[in-house]
Amino acid sequence: MSIGDVVEMNKVLQGQGIPVYVHLHDTCGSQFFTFGPPKGSDIQEVSRQSLEAAREKVGEFLSFKGVRAEFSEDGKSFWTV
């Protein structure tokens, strides 16, 4: 996924009123992503409800791009397959 895709994904979440920000972590040969509070917000930790909504929207976004996400057990990070 490109940085532009991540920016677009964050705009989708913001536009849906979901207070979650997707962070890109790029490692040698692969990428993974984590969910966190939006930049500049006073939120310390993302609620379970917000994480669920973010996972749903990210799944839809990636599916539209022909990509599938696998989420970590705690639901706070994901990678593409």
C-alpha cells in the first residue's frame, strides 16, 4: 500500500466520524499498520467500539482496492495479504 492509500484511509475514517488514525509501519519487505487516536486529539486510548468501526471501514476500503487485511488478535494492528 502506498502512503497515499493510508492518507485516503484516514480521510475515510475521519469522514465517517470514527476517531481512529491508521499509522503505517514500513519494515524491510513488508508493512504493518496500527490504530491509534487521531492526531491532535485528547483521546489517550481508542475505544473498543471505535476499533470495531475502524476495522470494518478499513476492511471495506482495502477490499475495494483488491486487498485483504488480517487483524491482530487484539484488533489494534493489521497487515495486508
